[in-house]
Amino acid sequence: MTQRLGPAAPRADAAEAEVLRRFRSFAAAALKRGTAAEPALDGIRANERRVTALLAAWSDAATAVAGPRSNAVEEALQPLLVRFRSSLRVTSSGRRSRGAPRTSRRAVAAAIDRVADIFLAIDPDSGRIVDANPAAGALLGVARDALLDVEAMSFVPPNAQNVWWTHLDAVTEGAEPQRFSAIFQDATGVAIPVECTITRFATRNRTLALVLARPL
């Protein structure tokens, strides 16, 4: 799983890693008893979209490791994944803070998803990815939602990170879009030159750097 996700794999102490551990315990108990109890999700504060992507990656890895029994493992895991994700969704929706109307958020997300260029919304203070589109996931070699809450610089070679920080800092200090050439690297470490535009997006609560990138 770590080999597939590269920098997008969760740290051992991350909330997402705890969710994966709880799913493993949930699945093991369900398969042993022949019935699934309610998943234990108390105290979980993880990004639902990212967790869903990581659960899919975990399932794929488990299926691959099973070898000749892969079909049986996949068949056994699928209903447990559905049950666990359903419980997670209910838990997360109960904590979700109010914001823009859901119809508006869905419309904006749908528009971003159709953009052919790579789109990333980055928190310039933490450097973490807040949102991404499918094109970004395809370029970086992981599921789009697995990128959420990951440090953007983990997908940039160390010797190419200064240019990113320079423009991220600049966009937080002014409204002028920043245009520059940069480099990403995918989950396998392959360097990808890109042409980027960063635009500042500010609300009362936070400032985001919206990145559009096109491979050269």
C-alpha cells in the first residue's frame, strides 16, 4: 500500500492510519464471527474523502497480497467496506460544520473535476492539500481523494521546493496571480515539469492558494 501511494500514504500517527487500524480490527472480527458489529469510530477526526480513498487502496493491496485467493478476499471485504464507509459517513456528517449550501459546493466541485489541467487548493500556512481534481490524482499516480491533507511538497523534489514556497508566500501577501515553471514528482518519484498559475482565494476564516498546472 505504501509503495502504491508514495507520499500520500498516511503516517503511523495520523488519524487516517488509526481509521485503517480500526477497519482491520472490524473486518477481522466480522470474518471470524461471520457477522459484522457496528464499527468503533468514536474519537475519529479524519477527512472522510481521504479515508475512503485509503480504504480502497488498503483493500486493493490486501487483494493483491492474497494471490490465488484474491477473488475470495475481495468478495469478503466489499460488504465490510460498504458497512464501514456508511458508518463513517454518518459519523462525519454529524460533525460537519455549516458552510456554503451543499448544492453550491457540489456545483463548484463538479466544475473543477471537469478541468483538464491539474487543480490543487493548498493551505499556504501548512502547505497541505485541501482539495484536488481527478487530473491531479492521475498526474501524481494516486486517487484524487488520497491527496487530501497531504503536504504538497511531498510531491515536489527537494531541490525544486524553493520556487513553490516563494510563490505560495507571494500569493498570500497580494492578490496578483503568480505564473511560473515548476516540477512535481509522482508517487513513484518520476519528475514532471509543469507550467503553473497560483491565485489567492481568501475568506474570513482562511486563505488558500489555488494552483492550476499543465505538464510541459
